[in-house]
Amino acid sequence: MKKHLATLLGLMVIASMILVACGGAAATEAPAGATDAPAATDAPASGDKVQIRWFVGLGTGTNPEQQTAQEEVVADFNASQDRIELVIEVVPYDSARDTLSTQIASGAGPDIVGPVGWGGSNDFYGQWLDIGPYIEELGFDTSIFDPALVKFYQTEEGQVGLPFAVFPGAIYFRPDMFDEAGLNYPPQTYGEKYVMPDGSEVDWTWETVTEVAKLLTVDVNGLNSTEEGFDRTQIVQVGYSPQWQSVLSVGTFYGGASKIYSGTEKGSFESTIPDSWKEGFKWYYDGMYGAEPFIASGPLSAAPEFGNGNVFNAGKAAMGLTQTWYTCCLADMVKAGLEFQLGIQPMGSDGVVHGRVDADTFRILKGSAHPKEATEVLLYLITTGGDKLLPVYGAMPAIADKTDAFFETKSKDYPFVTDESWNVFIQGLAYPDTPSSEQYQPNSIKANARFATFFDLMNNTEGLDFDAEYQKLVDDLNALYNE
């Protein structure tokens, strides 16, 4: 997921390092979910195997521990059958994009690429194979996945992947801060109501989150954001942090997944950011600079005492909305003896939960000379191979019956987190952002950079003419899309 995470306050490098991210015992079982899968090819002549190249480097998979596990999986697969020879190629992350571009341009591209997230995949938009027909031909049963996750990988190009390493969202929260403020905890089951201080039951919406977050935002004198005399220049604790989320994630969480451009060719492209996203951006800005703030502004978030951007880990936020991968970055909190639990993602004003799932998977290039065999390897990697790959990638399995081992490991790191909390992540798999907030955009590198500039402006500018700057964003995107 190195390219999954757009930065908040220059922390992309930290976030991207977080994520998904010889000679082992021979594996003889077929990929989970396969039902009498036919052979990928007719039996080859003696010593004549179909070679499938697996390219690693666009996402995670390049550190020594990961490479060892990947080599074991290659050996396991090759020992499990005699028709296909799987060969792995690991390229350093910093040069992987250029290397793959050169290989494709020269007609020497690999068959399989991954693990890779949406961001890395979008650099090669239009070049991914629709594996749907091969999945059907091989008899693979996709019902082992949540249907929403299968749909997650359906684009204009077809079924460009299947679920593998997933990172659903949740509200991380500090029970002690809620206790001190006399507030009930966020709900942990989708559909459950939140009980307000007056005893009324309300939906867990962004409006509710805002109201609760203001009560949890405290100044140096112990006053919350709604109380007279609150000193916004001396905030010691905020109620909410969109922990390491990009401006596109803020829009998706608040207003729902949506395609953000229209058109089919240069000259026809146009920005179509939905009004609900604009409302979300304005809500976020007001959360920092409005009359009753509840989100750390850019300068406050960047302060050392606020964790140099890792606000929740620093113990300075009562709630932080982010993905499963963030469990890697809470060492300071644990060292300080602080605890957290997990609550559900809020619903939008339309009454629908607008979730986010960061995800890595494997893809096949259209130029593969052996698409069927490559699909057979891909199915092995996301099922049997995943047992060795997912732990070193630090990822939650997309296959439900493989999640127990993942949470057993997490429970060793965070023994205070309850089963009810871990289950929030499992529930969150049903709420992917389709299309992803990291969706393809024309001229994507420049377009994403323009969004990042707008986000930095919001984070660090008090008194911003929001409507004017938003219109500049739209105008600039329209120009960039058609360069």
C-alpha cells in the first residue's frame, strides 16, 4: 500500500512504509475456493513448462523478510504441479515504476504484478487484464469473499483483480477520554444507535461525530470547544483526527464513493467532484478553523507534542478515523500506558455508511502471453500462498476464515483491545469505497498533486476563502485532465 496513502502534513512516506505492504514445504492443496479447477494447459512436454513472471516492487514486498516469504511461496507453487514455472522478480520501490514501464514498452513485461494498491495500479491504467473469464474457466468460487469486495475490483476494464490484502476503516477511540467527559463510547455494530448525554438515541452520523468531538476537544483550562471562554490557541486535546487520510479520503468518508471526472478522451475530460465531497471538505476546514474547532489544524498537528502528525498515537485525539494498517503505528501510545478500542465508521447525511477499504492485490497485464496460467498462479497467491504472504505484508486477509490468525497476532501487540473491537474491522469489509478514493484520474500524478496542494492550503490557512479556492481546484483539474 505504499501508494495507497496520500499525505497529511508530509507524512506519506511514513504511512506508505507501513502498508502492504526458499525451499519451503511443498504445498499440494488447490487454491481455496477452487472447484475441480481444470488444468491451466495441456500437459507440457518433458521439461517444457510455461513460465510465469511475478513482478514485485510497485507496493510492498521488497524488504528481506518479505522476500524470503515470497521465495518460499514460489518454491511451494512450483513443487505443487509440473506445468507452470513461477519466477519472481523483485525491483526496489523507488525504481519499480520506471522499470515496469520500460519492460512493457519493450514488449518484455511480466505476467503478474503485485502486491499493488489502487494508486500504483493507476499508473498503468488500461493495461490490466480482465481475469473474469479465466476465473470462470478455472472454476474458482468467489463466494469466499464478501461480494462488495469482489465488486471493488470491477472497473471499466472488467474484473481487474480479486480481494487479497485488505485494510478496512474504523474509528479508533480512547475510552478514558470518553469516560472523563461522561460520554458513551462509539457504537461497535453497524446499525446501532449512539446514546447522547441527554439519553436520546441518534444515528452514528458525521453530525453526531462532530457534536461528540467538540465535547472532547479541550483547552489548557479544561474547557471544551462548546463552552464560553474556550481558548482555541491553547488546545491540548482534540476530539477527532482523520489520521493520515488524504483529502480524497475525507471526501469519500463524508460524502460517499464517487467517480470524480467525466469524459473518455483528452479534450472531453471534466472534474465532477460531487457536492457532498465539497461539503465534506468544508466540514473538515471548519473542524480546524470554525467557531468550535474539534480537529487539529496543520500547525497544531505538526507540533512535536501532537506527534508530528501522528496525533492519535501521541494521545492527543479522542477519536481517529483510519484503516487497519494504522495498528502498526501506536507504539508511543502503548508505551505511555494508553489504550484504545474501535468503533464503526459514520454514515453520511443520506443515511448510508460511506466506508473506506485500502487494499493490495495482484494483477495481470493484458500483454501476458499466458493469461490463463497467470490467473491460476494469481489464485494460488491470494489463497494458499496468502498464508505465508499476508503476515509479512502486515495485512488482514480478505478471506473471512483466515482472519482469526491475523487478529491473534494483533491481540499479542494490543492485549487490551476487545474481540468486539476487532470485529469492527471484519464488519468494515462490507463498506469498501467503489470506486476507490485512489481511483484513476487523467494525468493522475499532476491531478493528485493538485489535490494535495489544496489539502495543504486548507490545513495551514486560517481565514481561507474556501469557495474561491475550491473553484480554483476545479478549474485547475479541468486543465490538467486535458493536458
